[in-house]
Amino acid sequence: MKYVDEYRNAELARKLVDEIHRITTRPWALMEVCGGQTHTLVKQGIDEALPAGVRMIHGPGCPVCVTPLEQIDKALAIAARPDVIFTSYGDMLRVPGSTTDLLSLKARGADVRIVYSPLDAVRIAAANPDREVVFFAIGFETTAPANAMAVAQAARLGLGNFTVLVSHVLVPPAMTAILESPTCQVQAFLAAGHVCAVMGWTEYEPIAERYHVPIVVTGFEPLDLLEGILMAIRQLEAGRAVVENQYARAVKREGNRAAQETVFRVFDVGERTWRGIGTIPASGYHLRSEFARFDAEARFDVGDIHTKEHPACIAGQILQGTKTPLDCTAYGVLCSPQKPLGAPMVSAEGVCSAYHAAGRGLAAPTAFPLYDLTRSLREAIK
Ligand code: SF4
């Protein structure tokens, strides 16, 4: 295949759905790790086209959603300072903190700027030597190479006014935490293809073996997901549990070595707190000691901010796959994309926003503005 729309081919999608139905003999619960995968599943109705009893559990792979509330509050405290230019990817701006969000802060005069790359933040720092420039470095292994490169570049340029507020999380420890949970229902994983494009899949092999759980590295287009589901169910039906790669056009077993070297030159692995899940050992990146001067938490002394979630928000249980947005009493009532209570309703990868955009469980559905092609695929696999 050469073009992206070929991965949305309705006829091929129908064949894959038929094959999934043909080989499935009993109920299975699969988790798609990444929020981008969740959005494709929900938008195309793939999860509703699977055989009765085959369930997709939506995983924790939305970086905005798993960034803890206290990290948002730290960002707000730093961004409110008159000496600071606070830079971030756009998807963090509407994530609610305890009292406000970055966009509201910007509307009140704070210098909050959207950037498309952390290197843009480095350029802003170089152009504004009399201001402190902070970049909100969140994300999984996918964004870590660019963020590491920005820190290394700031070091090379000798910038004393550039720092990063780091909130990086790692996928394999989260999968292990989910499998260790006494409430775990997951029997197979669709691993996030873009994370594996950076890190490869060797880290997943001991997980598949230890917990006897199939793991299929999977892409994000409808045919990727259907093929990933088919491969996972084939393994489950056969009693196998190994790592397989559906996303061969982007992922190699060893990943991208150059990107990994950049990451580990700047970051160390350490404990991280995940929103709604809690603290997981060795589940995030922290700046190595030789780059400690680029740590915004230390520069602005916000390390001791601790806050609590909105009491109605069950994002933690949703991110662990034990509940869906439809179990949340606030869903569509107190919480909507216009007025989100929690990050999964804000983020473009959040499961609550995916359900809401597809109109699931809403009295007045707000359907996606679907392309004709998308509609025909939905129709084809119904
Ligand atoms: S619907 Fe809103 S309040 Fe409920 S879990 Fe999702 S983000 Fe939280």
C-alpha cells in the first residue's frame, strides 16, 4: 500500500471483520494501549463490529490524560509568573488544573505560547535572553527524543534561561501495572506502534512471556487495528503468547537506536506518578544530573504542589480499563468537551472525548464530521 486511504479500504475491512468472526470461538478482552487507536476504533465503530463477547478495553496511552493534576498545577504556577514565557503543545492548554487552565491564564495576560516542536521553545529562549522560557515536556517514549534533543541543544547553545517541566511516562511499566492489578481483565494487548517505532519491542517480550499475554505491535489506521485484533485473537485461540508486529512498515524489533541514544543521553529512568493510577516504579524519564539545571520544577520551586482530582471524575479507573466513560455520572452532563472536568475529555486522544464525539450514550449525539470514506467503512463492517 502507498497511500493512507488504502488503510481505510471498506472491502478489506469487511474481510478482516469476517475473518475475526470466523476464528473466534469464545469471549476475549483486548486492550488497545494508545488513545489514538481508541479514537479510530470508536470513530469507525470497529469495537462494535467485533464478535459478541470480544471486548476492547481502552488503555492508558493518552499522554495528556495520564499527566497528573499536580503537574498541571505546577505548569499553571510557573506560567502565571511575569518573567516566564510558557511554551507547550496545544493539547495541554485546555486541560483543567485545580482552579484554571493554561488557556484561561493566557486570556488573563500570561505569556503562554503554543509551539509545534520543543526546538521552537529553544529558539524563543535564544531570542529572549531576559525572560525565562519553559517547555512543558510531556508524553510517552514518542515525544522523548525531540524533548531530549531540545535540552541537548539548549546546553550546546549555553542557554541559561531555558528549562523543561518534565512529565514523561513509559508504556511497558504501565502494562505491567495493569497486568499486576487484581481487577485486571486484559488478555491481550495491541501495543502502540509509534512508541515501538522509537523503542522497538524487545521490552515487551518478557511481559508476554511472564504474564502469558499476546502483544501485537499495531498501527492506527482502521485496517491496522483490524489486523492487530485478528493477530491477537489468533494467538489467544491457539494459546500462544508472543510479541508480533502488525506495524511492519514503521517498526523494527530494535526500534530507532539513534533516537534511543538521544533520549538516554539526557534522561534517566525513574519513578513517575500517573493520573488516576498512582506511582509506578521506573515508569518515567527524569533529567540526568548533568542536565539538572534545565529542570523547571527546581528552577521555580514548585516541587511540593499536591492536588486532588474532581470527585466526580473516574479517569483513573477508565485509564486502567476497569470502567468506560459511560460509567461516569458526569459524562455528557457535568463534563463535555466544552466544559471538561478531566483530561480524558479534553485531549484529542482521550477516551471520554472519543465517546462524546461519536455521540455514545448521549441524549443528543454530536457525531463526528465523518468523511464519506469513513462512513462507507463504518457501514461496511457493521
Ligand atoms: S467524563 Fe469527564 S468526569 Fe467523567 S471520567 Fe471522563 S473526564 Fe472524568
